[in-house]
Amino acid sequence: MRKFLIFIRNRYQDIYKISLFIIAVLILVLFIPREGKFKYEFSRNKPWLHEDLYAPFEFAIEKPEKELSLEQAQVLKSLKPYYLLEESIFSEVSDDFIKSFMEKWRDEYGDTSARQNYRDRNLLLATEILKEIYNRGVFDPSMMHNEENTSGKVVLIKGNYAKEIPEDSILTIHEANEFITRELNNAEQIDRDFLSFLLFDYLKHNVTYDEEKTSKEKESLLSGISATRGMMLAGEKIISRGDLITPEKFQILVSLKNSYEVQLGTANTYLYILIGQIILISIAISALALFLIFFRRDIYNDNKKIILILLILLLMVFVVSMVITYNKEFIYLVPLCLVPILVRSFFDTRIALYVHLITVIIAGFLVPNSFEFLFLQMLAGISAILTVANLERRSQFFLTSVSIFFTYSILYTGLNMIQEGSISAINPVYFAQFAGNAVLTLFSYPLIYIFEKLFGFITDVTLIELSNTNNKLLRELSLKAPGTFQHSLQVANLSEEAIYEVGGNALLVRAGALYHDIGKMDMPVYYVENQTTGVNPHDELTYEESARIIIDHVIRGIEKAKKNKLPEQIIDFIRTHHGTRKAEYFYILQKRDNPDQDIDEKEFTYHGPIPFSKETAILMMADSVEAASRSLKSYDEEMINKLVDNIIEKQLETGQFDNSDITLKEITKIKKIFKKKLMTVYHVRIEYPA
């Protein structure tokens, strides 16, 4: 047990990384439905490239979707919507109407027996009109059915009876008003005005659309349509190798594929399908892990980077899974090109392409027409990577979106022309999906920001924003310590030129160089580059006090950077730009003026740490060389060469680059660049051989 615990402790990091990949595999397997896959890929109007195919079992030949849709549309033309007439409404209205009639008649004519016959004639006519209207039915046009009805007839249900009638025989309120006016105009010896106003007040809707019965009738009509046409018997030859896949053969193959996958979904095959999915997903994720181990060890060693890559992959496969579950017709609306855009924002184009490849392969297990899906997604992803290869402006996200749309559209058109032999079968809905897909990729910008904050990473876009000299912190530096600001600009130029030569993140080193000395803002006059009056405040301090002020600019810079919420990657440049070197000027003076005194070297030594990357190492070199170059009494090729060589050699001797991934060959190149740049800055003319 003890040995096992020791093994776990010693291999903790490797076990943790393996666990991350295993968890990713398990989650991905959960996303994938337990469906078998037809082992043959085929396309309409292309040759059958596999061996002769015989029906493995008896199956029905399905009708093409277009043909089935036409038959359904044809049979639905005979569908007659159902309406329900509520007879109880007339009884309620009739009683209220008679009561109201009698009251209003007394108010109008008084209670005299002389007009009784006239009253009865009016009442009889009014009730007959009202009865006729409610027998025909009054419906609300806003509640009308939305079914296609070419027959012009509906089925009206009264009580237990259903009767087919012309649809226009049912009245609207407006038509009922017209009917009342017409009937009253045709009658004699009545009070038209009295009756019309009274009747208009008693018109109500008594017919409603019966959606439930209409739906049942619709289902009944559709159920009468056969979804198949003919059968293929077990052992019957379907297609020979090399035969052209005609539309008829294509439909037979589609029918076989659907029947085959239904049979694979039975309980007997579930376990085998699950095991197969685990094997395939494991291999795909293992390929990603091995790629990181052999080619991008820096990413593999950083657990947060692994988690970010796996999270992006899992999120996109999850979205694909959800779309397939609810409606696979919208699969091309899923913005899979977000994967290479997001990965490229944090890493390089090679890792972006590889992660996109793995994501698309895994997503291909879920979708129909896997080859077509892989082909479109791979090339669209490559198009996205090419447009964000050098991500320097936010406008590039819009250009990427446009590029993705055109890539999808052109590829789809080409594939469709190959498969159909014409452009008539091109479905405009796909172009709408491609446009939606392209628009959704614009969400990459807020997603990048979210991932930056969640994982503490930094992207090129952020570095460009930080490198803007109008940034609040840099503006403050230029006002409070103009000499330091100019020094930082020169260091940034030197560092950027060097990193271009030896390889690395030029944007990162430039941003780091611009902020590396922000700690000098608090006490700018104590630094020689800001002393313009000829007064040196160090003359009134001891060497230890002066050294402490100089050394503390690193601590103050870190505090100021954190207060202004600069990324940790930028703060690393502030921490390491002096490493564990000494404040040489005051240390040498202390030794010279106090030869017999024991000197506490810690008082004159920076706290470190030493640089731990190529970028931070180059910044240290550039910072020291640029600062020292300002103290030269004369500027010539020999003096500059000697200065650069001495400073960098001393940094090497004191082990300042021991933790950096930088080689002696690269350092030699860097020295040449610094010499060339400094000679350009100080206008040194190169001596030509005699």
C-alpha cells in the first residue's frame, strides 16, 4: 500500500492528465446516441465503389422524401376542417332577446293592447332571423383554421350530427349584420330601426374551429399513404461494383441503410455499439494527447491548457449532439468553426487545426452523411484558421465569418452538382444555415474574453490592446516618467526584433517591455533617465538606501500592475526583468568606498525570480543593453559590440537564463541584432575594410 501511495505521489501530474482525457472520453461517449452505423458510404450519381451488394435481409423500399411529400400534399387537399356549433348559445341569446324586446317595446310604444299584433309581428320576425343566423353559425375569423382547403367545404358538428357544408355558408359578425339588414328590408309593416339595433346587440360567435377532430382526420388521411413501394428479398442483388448509383438504386440503398441501423439499435447489439464507440473515441482523444506529448510538450505540461482544449472540444460536440437529437436538418447551423478560432486565439495555427480535426472526426460519429459533413467542416475550418493566422484586429472576426459562409456555400454547391448532375436540387435553406453559422462564429469574441478570465490566459487581441501607448497606465508613465517611457519603447523595439529572429510571441514581449518599468512612476527622479535638472537625489542617500529604492521599483511595479488588473503574463516580465542580479552601480561604489567593511550583498540584490521563458530572457537582455548604451561616452562599432557582449556574457555567468528555453545559438543571434539596432539608433557608420 505504501509503495502504491508513493507511486501516486510521484506520478500525480501524469495521473491527473490521464484522468482528464479519460473523463473527456466518457463524456463524449454519453453525447453519442447508441446507434449503429451503415458501413458503406455512397452518393447519388456516383459509382458504387464497394463489392457487389446483396440484401442481407428482407426490407421495404422507402419512397423518396420528395415523392412522399407530394402524395401527402395531394391527399391533404381533400381534408375538410371541422367546426363545432354550440346550440346552447342560441337558447341563452333567444331568452334574453325576448325579454329585452318586451322591455324596450314598452319603453318605445307603451303598454297598449292596440299595438299587440304589430308587436307580435316584429317579435316573430326578429326571432326567426336570429334563429336562422344561429342555425347557420357565426364564427370569429381570427379563430379560423390554417389548413389548406381547396374544396371550399367544411364539416359542421351539431350535437351528435356532422354535416358537410360550404365554408362560406358560416357567417361572420359582419355577414350576420348584412343578413339582418337584408331580411328587414324585405319585410313589411315592421319597425326596422328598432329591430336592427336590437338584433345587432345579440350577435355572438357560436361556431369554433375543432382542432382536435381536424388533426385526427388529418392523421387518418396521412396514415392511408404508404411510405414504401415494393420490397427487396433477402439475398436479392442490389448493386454491382462500379455500377452508377441512379436515383432508384440510391433510394434502395437509403432504405437498406435505415433498416440496417434500426436493427443495430436492438438490445442485443447495444453493448457492442457502446464498446465500439468507446474504442473509437478513445483513439481520437489519444491521438490528441500524443500530439501534445510529442509536438507541444509545453501545452501538455500545463493542466489549464489541456482543460481549455478539452472544454472547447466537449462544448462543440455537445451542441452537435443536441441539434442531432432535436432536428438533424439544422446540423450546418452549428458553428463548428468556433473551435479553430478559439484555439488559435490562445495557441498557434497548428494546434488549432489539429484540435479542429479531432472535433470534426468525433462529431462525424453523430451526423448522417459523415463524409460530406467532414469535407465541409474541415475546409471551412482551414478557411477560418487562415483568416485568423495573424490575429491583430477585431475586424478579422467579421472577415472570418464572411470567409466561412462563402467556403460552405461554394463547397455545398460543388458537392450538390456532383451528386445531382444539375443545380436544380440545390436547397436554399442550406445557404440560410451557412449564413446563420457564420453569424454565430462572431460569438468567438465574447467567448475568448470569457475563457481569458476563467483560465487566466492572454490572447493576441488583448496584447494589442495593452500595447496601445494611449492606454491609461502607459499614458501615466509617459507623463510622470518620460525618460523611462522612452527607455521602455526602445526596449520593446529591441525585444520585438530579437524575438522575430529566434521565434516566440512578439506581441507578448512587446507588451511586457512597455510595462516592465511602471514601478518607476512613483519616484521617477531617482532614475537617471528622468533626471533633467542636473540634481541627483541619490547624493543625499547612503548606497544601501539608493539600492533599496532602485530594487523596489520591481515590487512597486508588480503592485501597480495588479491594481490595474494587468494579466499575470505581463506581470511576469516585471518580476523577472532584473532576475537575481545586483544593483551594480551602488554595489561597486559601496565596495570602493568601504573596502574593509563586510557588505551584505542581499541589500544590493534583486529578489528575482530569474527569467523562465524565451520572451522574459530577451527582455532582460534588451533592458540591460539599452540602459547601458545610454552611458557610453562615444558611440562606435567597437564600443557597442563590447558593451553588448559584456552585458549578456555576465548575465550568462550569473545563471540568469538557466530556467529559460533559450539556446546559446539563439543568444548569439540576439547579440548580433542588438548590435545592429543600437548602431542604427546612434547613427554609427560601419567601417569598411581598406
